[in-house]
Amino acid sequence: MAKEKSAKKSAGAKKLSPYNKFMKTELAKVKTDNPTLNHKEAFKMAAQRWKDS
């Protein structure tokens, strides 16, 4: 007796959290202002801006 797999929920996109919305826009700003930064450093700067806001 094999178990049947339950039907998956629709694979629609989830809503972004306020943090994710902020990081999406802020990371783009940081990378534009500092094009020589690597992704890790740019992400740190954007995360710090979230913390300070």
C-alpha cells in the first residue's frame, strides 16, 4: 500500500516581508552607490541601515 502524495498548494509567489522589501531596494541603492563592494559587504551595509531605521 503506497501512500498518495497530497496535492501541493499552488506555487504562487509569496508576499515579501517588510524586511525583504527594504533589503531588495536598499541593496540596489548600496550597490549603485558603491559599485566596487562585493555582495557580502553591500548586504552588511543594507542590513545595518535596516537596523538603524
